[in-house]
Amino acid sequence: MDEQDLPFIQITSNDITEANQLSLHCPYCANPVEDNVAERELRPVVCAACGTLYHEACWVQSGGKCVVLGCDHDKFRRYGESAAPVLKIKYTDLQPSLNGRTSSRRTKQLKDEQRRQVEQLRRPSLLRRLFQWLLDQIKIGLSE
């Protein structure tokens, strides 16, 4: 098969965005971007448009905008900080309950099942009881 017979590969902006989000290297300096750093300049930031990771100093040095081809966005957010509130719940949205706790039948079933599993874990197994019995027999045999 010749090169001329092969179909063209189409790369969309979504493909570029996904690739940039998967990369853990800064596109400006090509060094790894790490989350737990003490230096302010090396703290990770994320492009608000395409989600590419940068060092904060690299973002500033790049002119305060994203260097990814086709992005050029000029806003970023700190890595790990939420961009917007995920969910807002008002007190009035909650169903009234007894003592602030809801107790459904399914919740009671799950708690009972969990109690049974914990009891089974605390009980000595057959093998453990057999081993203990053997040790007791050895102790009895030695004392006679």
C-alpha cells in the first residue's frame, strides 16, 4: 500500500485538548509539572480554555497566555481548585427527617449487612480455631 492510498488523518481540536490534558509536562519548558512543590513559581496552573498544565512561571513567561496551537487563551486557574461551585444545596431542598437523619429501608438493610460482615470478620475462622486447639493440646501434652 502506497502513502497515496492511505487516508488522511484528521486531528480535531478535541483531540488536541485531550492530549494536552493527559500530558504531565509543561508545554513551555517541557519539564514535568508536579503538584506538591514549595516554590510559588513552580505551582501548577491550568489553562481555563483547553485544560493544559503549566508551571505558573512558565505561564507568565509565555506572555500570560496559552502556548498551545489554536488556543491563545489568557486566563488560568490554579490546579486543584474548582472552577465553579459544583453543587449548591439550600436547606429547603432537603427532605424533612427525624433528628437530621434519614432512615430508609435500604439504608437499614445495608447497615445490617455491614454488621453481619463485621461480626464474621471478628469471629475466629475454622482454621484459626483448629490451630488454637492444636496449640492447647501441645501445651497439655507438655505439662503431663
